Amino acid sequence: MKLRHLSAVFAAILLASHETNAAEPLSVGLAMVDITPPIGYRMAGYYSERRNTGAHDPLLAKAIVFSQGGVKAALVECDIVAMPAEVSSRARSAAEKATGIPAKHISVAATHSHTGPLFYGPLAKLWSEQAAAKNETDSATSFDYPGLLVKQIVLAIQQATQTLRPVKLSAGSTEQPDLAFNRRFHMQDGTVRFNPGIGNPAIVRPAGPTDPAVSILQFSDAATGQTQAIVSNFALHLDTLGGTDYSADYPFYVQQVLQANIGHDVVSLFATGTCGDINHINVKNKAPLKGAAETERIGLNLGQTIFAALARLSEQTNPSLAVRQKAIEVPAQHFSPDEVAKANERMAKIGTRDLTFLEQVEANKIVDVSQRYSAGRVPIEVVAIRLSPDAAIVTLPGEVFVELGLAIKQASPFKTTLVVELANDCPAYVPTKKAFAEGSYEIVNSRVASGGGEQMADLAISLLKELAP
């Protein structure tokens, strides 16, 4: 009986160590640092090699640090396509040493811009080897971009920590119609296809929903009332621009709108929502804008929607910072030695017409799984941050299907819940069981086995419920 009592006391002390004294003010620190690679670096996002030729706008790492009482946490968003664990783990560990913020309280996420650098994975290795074979060396590997990224992420967290000041927090959500569309469709032949083409007469209906909600956090200086930062969360793929110029994609224009209306110093931190099956293509629009014009249209519309919603946000009069973190393992997809050998042979044909698009995707996926998840398990880490009794952030790894994000929001005890994808690791697509049964591109490109997405969502929901006031 005494042992049980002591265990209960110890558990209560451990729980309290992750909580804050709500009587103390919530403080926030902010920083932005440049993470743009040099001109000529290899670019990410597609299955053909692209070398950068310039910059439309700089790539940034934006950090926000939260502090209240003895509790601190941080969220960093980087204008890159994905955040590999080998980078995030190094950055989080170094940031803990530099600032004292526990690594488990730090989430480092990617916005998923398809106009950023390619710096990890089988495709980066493949094209580097091909370049070295042709030119005796690969000019891209002469620059240590992963090292720069780690350094700049840590710098952003350090600088944000040094600018901590008491703030007023407001939170809420609005809706953004007509920008995001489910890109998976039931077809007349009974299959499900992704991106079947604008005006395709064989389309029957979308295979899933969208999430039109834009969740918003506004942080204003407690003394002056001046807005310091807007954190926004919306489920839409950052794949609107293309080309060979570096760019943050449409969040760049969101930032321009907010700075034009609020002030040049305001930090717009866009945290990508669960959009693994969501993009900007309206299959009924037979005259869409393309490239930069479409990117600007989307960003300006979303920015104006966010700005208009600020007046309707609810002030959070009782901020109460707390953090929960947990990692689990879910089954990885399994491939035989023969399948792995065949995939390795096919890698050299990626970017050519010798393989279909899905065959290229599958070869890259099998090689990646055999290298990263040889033990048959995919690590899944979820971090949940409570800011007030009504507002919380939860971060997930991978490109998560929107249905999973919607399920987390529906079950969350918080009125405003920002569900952020591509944080701390990237096991590629995380579909639903339903989508696994339907097939198509995202399933071919996924590393987790069916059911892994639901396990991740359940973990996120359980952490949010632990944080419920």
C-alpha cells in the first residue's frame, strides 16, 4: 500500500514538472533566420533532377518560443519540403544545450515547400552519384546543407529565447473556401486516382474531404498591445509554384499581407496542416492560373482571410503552458530481398522514361524503407503544447491525410487545435486505412503499413486529453 502511495506521489510530481503556474504571464520569443542554400544546389519535390537557378524569396526558419513559469517549449517552421529525423534530432539536442529548453518540448517542422533544397534520402544520393560519375565530383555535396540547417535552427531558437516578453494570446479559427481540394477521386472504372486531370470526364466524385478551417494564434505585446506574431494553420499542399527558383511558396504572400496590414515587424509563422491528400487543383476550373500567379492568388486570399479573422479571435485570459511528448513505433511496409534488389536496380532509371511514374515512386520508396526501417518499425513522435484552456498545438511526422487531422480536431478537448504535420521526421505519406484499400500514388509512396495513421491520431488525441484543463 505504501509503495502504491509513493508511486502516486511520484507520478503527480512528474506531471507537475510539465505544468506551469497559470498565475504567471505567458511570454513569447520570436526569430527568423535565413536557410537558403547557395545558387545551383539541388532542389526537392519531384522525380527529376532540378538545379536551382535563383531565388524568388528567401527560405527561412521561423522560431517561436513559449515560456511560463518553469515551462518552455518551441516550434520552428522551415521553408523546406521535409524535416528528416537526423537533422531535427541534432538541432533539438543542440538547442537544449544552448537554451535549456528540453528537446522533447521542441518541434522542428517543414512547411513542405516544393521549391526548396533536396539534401537527404535515396534521390539525393542517386543524383549525387550520377553527377560525380559524370564530372568526377558533385558540386552540390561540397556544401554541407544539413549542417547549415542544424546550425540555423539552433540559432533561431536561441535568438527567440533571448527576445522573450509577456504577451496576450488570442485564438480562434475561420474558414477559407475554394482554395483547397481533395486530390483523390473515384473514377468511372472503379479505381481511385490522384490528380486525374482538370475536366477529366471519368471523374465520379472526390474520395475524401477537405479541412477548410484556418486555425489562428495571435500574440500581442502585453504592455503595448502591438501584434508580435500570427501563427496560422491550414491544410493545403505547398506545391503551387514549380520552377527552379527558391521560394517559400504561398506562405510568402500570407506574410506580405499580414505585414502590410499590421506592421513590417510582425512574424507570420505558417504551420502546415494535414494535407497529404489535399492540393490547390480544382478539377472543374478549366482556366486556372499557373506558376507564380497562382501562388500569389492563393497566398493573398489566405492572408486576407487570416487578417480579417483577427478581430474575431477570443482573448485567452488564463494562459497555462504545458507540454506532452510521446514516441511509439508502428509497422513499416515489408519487402522481400528480391523486391529490394529489383528496386535498387531500378533507381538508376528514375527521371527517365524507362519506368512509369508510379514505378519510380515505388522503387525510391522500397530503397528508402530498406535503409531507414530495416527493423520493420517506423518511429512516430507526437508533441502536444497547451497554451490555454482553449488553445493547443499538436505536431505530427509525415504528410498526414486530412481525415486524420479532422479526427484529431474533433476529439480534441481544445476549442482551437492547430494540427501541424511534417514535424521532427518524415516517413512520407501517412494515409488512412480506407485510402490503403483504395490505392493510388500516396499509398505507393507511403512507408507506414495500413493502420499506422490511426495509431498516430490516437496518440495525438490521448496527449491532448492529458493536457485538458
